[in-house]
Amino acid sequence: MPPPGSASRHRPRTGRRRAEVTLAVRDAEAGAVARDGIVADTGNERVAVGELDLSDQRSVARFVRLWDGPLHMLVHAVAGARPR
């Protein structure tokens, strides 16, 4: 069963096209579950998970520093904003 959240709604679009996908997530464990679901549903192994907390500038800087390659599309999907 897919984890709750809007990222799971994008599985068919990203995975079936064999796109190289990076899930930018606050919760790495939940991101790994989402990644596994995308791979299982689509067969696309080109799915990575990167930790990113947009409320933390250090997290943003680290994500950008580790980014490699072009960015062709950005989907900003917020399941629910809540204070941390």
C-alpha cells in the first residue's frame, strides 16, 4: 500500500516514462517506501531519494550541493503543511 501523501499520485507519470526521478523528502524512511512503491509499480529503477527540509536552510544547501545533473521538471506536492 502506498504511503499517504501526494507523491504517490505521481507514480504512473514518472515511473512508466522511465524518467530519472529524485524524490526530495523530509522523512527519508517514508521516501524509501515511496521509492520502493514506484519501482514495484513501474519497473523503473531510476528513482532516488534525497532528504530536503525546505524550512531548514542547511538542508536546502546540502541538497543543492549534492545535486548532480539537469532539472527538467519540478513537482511541488505538499501533503499537508504542519509546523515541526
